[in-house]
Amino acid sequence: MPTTATTLSPRRRWAALAVLMLPVILIAVDNTVLAFAVPGISAALAPTGTQLLWVVDAYPLVLASLLVPMGSAGDAFGRRRLLLTGSLGFAVVSAVAAFAPTAGALIAARAALGFFGAMLMPATLSIIRNVFEDPTERRTAIAVWAAGFSGGAALGPIVGGFLLEHFWWGSVFLLAVPVLVPLLALGFWLIPESRDPHPGPIDPVSILLVMATMTPFVWAIKDASQNGVGAAPLGALAVTAVCGTLFVRRQLARAKPMLDVRLFTVPAFSGAIIANLLSVFSLVGFLFFIAQHLQLVSGRTPMEAGLVLLPGLVVTVVAGLAVVQVVRFVPAAAVVAGGLLLNAVGYGVVLVSGQAGSDTGLLVAFVILGAGVGAAETISNDVILSAVPAQKAGSASAISETAYEAGAVLGTAVLGSILTAAYRTRVDVPGDLGAADTATAGETLGGAVEVADRLPAPAAEALLTSAQHAFDSGVVVTSAIAAALMVIAAGIAAVTLRKPAPVR
């Protein structure tokens, strides 16, 4: 008979959490570290433009499509079993990816990493739900979990910068091996097995429908952000709508659905999902432009840029832990809404200081944003997990993780698209450049820096000055829109989270 949470001593519960944080931090770091390795991959493997996009996109496409099926699989077959299987697979495939000889092989490895990553993400949160039965302990554990995700995303640039300054591009993949080996060694001993005692039968049709819903959704967002809104992304969104509708109808018709979609009729549950998604949206969107500003405008190395983010990372962790005590006296609705308002304030600071290109202003903004994300993420995840009985934690965790992944994709796609569009309208490209260089410099700040490297000093300086001002003015526009979205999200949270979700 599997070990249950009630048989665990406090020391073992917290030791289990420490081990669970290894895959959490790894997945979060992996979400942001690859961007720093793209130049090295381009130089070593000479991928086409399309192949390079798939190197980046294969992982989140597969991951997003499999989170819900893997959450249900953990409920049925055992969360620890799924976690350890995913860890072993992720470590092995990461080692393969590090030495991929061609772009095609790297794309295949990234897709496989998405498959095994989908096993890791829901399992960690659902195990926490089963191990920590006391509400205060559980909130503290979720705070640590949320801090691991938020902190890992900010750590990505630091880790990536260090590795790429000292090793080759494959080192960012090899990072998974030393992180996951302790999990495999200690997980079986420290982490108790848990599962739904009465799981429903495997439903291949539901699995295919959820994959056919999520994959085109993520792809459409990414394609629209790169190529604009056209027939292809609109067609993909139409597929998402049709398959999503069929998936919901199938779940409602089954006695034991793969995913209890009726949970979304509970306002607190839906509100917490929205808060979760938009918290990650604000964090990833912020990281998207601050990383570029610090490196391409301020001239910092990747590692130096990452270190500027360190105070915000620390505040994210502290805020997530602090709200565990705060929520004992302050309603969850107020805490989550307050966190989202802090996100709005953080973007407001960028709105004021962004045009001037102030690194200090961006640092202060990220500290404020970190406090908001830490508070909102911790409590919204607790509300999500509290809405379901412990044996259904895998499905609830999968929904939370899907919101996290969707928020990460939307943060880059939506805010990145707005920033890119603003940059294009403001940059002044010298008229004597060739067509290819004109297009490259007029597309992105990184492209302008690349073109400027090949120009005489006066022309290079003029192009860089224009591009940097265009980028920072685009950041101001982006921040205004993001701040408005956070205020709206705070209003939604304040209304929907007033009544706690009943445990079903």
C-alpha cells in the first residue's frame, strides 16, 4: 500500500518538498535559458529560419498539449511514478540534445523534452496537495513552489549567461542532468506515492481532442507574434475552438471525465486560473523586454543582465512566503488583487522611466513586479488546489500548469508583438542600406545591432541610437497596455475570489 501524507513526519514532508523543487526550478530555467543559446546553435548547426523557430517552439507546443493528459495519468497511475519516469526521460533526452549533430535532431530532442516535461509539471504540484494537508503548511509549500517557478525564470539569464560565457551551447541542456540525478536518487525514498483510488478509464479520444485544442492554440499565438495575424493563425484558432468545444462536450457526457470541466463554473476556481495566467503573463512579458534592454541598450553581458534581475528574484521568493501569513488575516481576494495591482505599479514605473532607458528604474520595477507575482501566484494556486479533493489533484494541477504555460506564451507573444510593432514604426533606418539589411534593422533591435556591426562608425552610431530609442519608446507603449491589463485582472480577482471555492 502506498505511503500516505498522514504517515509522514514534518521533517520528511519538507524534505520531500526540497526534492520536488529540483524539477520545478529546472523547468522554469529551461523556459528562459534557451534564448541565450540561439546564436550559438545558429553558428554550430546552421539551421534555416524555419528550423530555428521549431528549435524554440517544439518544446512548448508538445508540453502545452500534454499537460492535462499527463495530470490525469498521474491521478490514475501514481504521481511519484510519473514524476520519476519524466525525470529520467528528461535527463536522458537533455544529454542527447546537448550533442545534437543537426538542427533536425535538436528539434526532435526538444519535442521529446516537451513530452517528459509534461510529466514533471503537474506531478510536482499535485504531490504537494497530497503531502501537505494542513492549509497553512500547504500554502507555505505552494509559496516555495511558486517562488521556484518565478525565481527559476529569472535565474535562466544568469545561469545561461554563465554557461555560455564558459562553455558551448549544449551546456544549457546538460544542466538538467546534475539537477535531476538527486531527484531520481532521493525521490523514491522521500516522496510518497499517491493516486486517485477510483480513476476513470483511459480515454484516447479525449487525449487527442485536448492535444488538438492546445497545440494549434499555442502555435497560432507564436505565429501571429512573428508574422502578424493572417489566415494561418486564424485557421489554427478555429481548430482550437472546434476541438475545445468537442472536448468539453465529451467531458460533460462521461460519468468519469478525464477533466472535470464543471470546475470552471465555480467563480473562485476560474478567477484563480485567470489570476495565475496573467501573473505569469506579466512576469514573462517583462523579462522579454528587460533582457533585451540590459544587453542591447545598456551593453551588459548576459550574466550581468541576469544579476540586475536578482533583487526582484529575491523579493518574489520573500513575497510568496510572506503572504502565507497575510492570508490568515486578509481575504484571498484582496491578496491576489493586491498582487496584480503591484504588477500594474511595476509596469507604471517602466512607463515613467522606460523612455529614459534607466536601468535603475527597471530594477525597481522588477522588484515591485516580483512582489506582486509572488503574492498572486501563491494564493491563486492554493485556491485552485483547494477546489478539488486530494485524489483529483493531478487534474487541477494540470489546469494550473496549462494556465502557467499559456501565460508564458501569451506574455512573450502579446507584449512582444506590441513592442515589435512599436519599434518598427519608430526606428529610422539609413536609406543607403541594402534591402536585406534594411529589413533586418527595421524588424528588431537585435537585427539593428547586427547590421550596425557591419557599418562604418558614424552610420553605425546613428542606427544604434535610433534603434535603441525606438525600442525604449516601444517599451513605454507596451508597459501602458500591460498596466491596464493588470488593473482589469485585479478587478476580476477581487470579484471572483470573494467566496472560496468549495472542495468537490
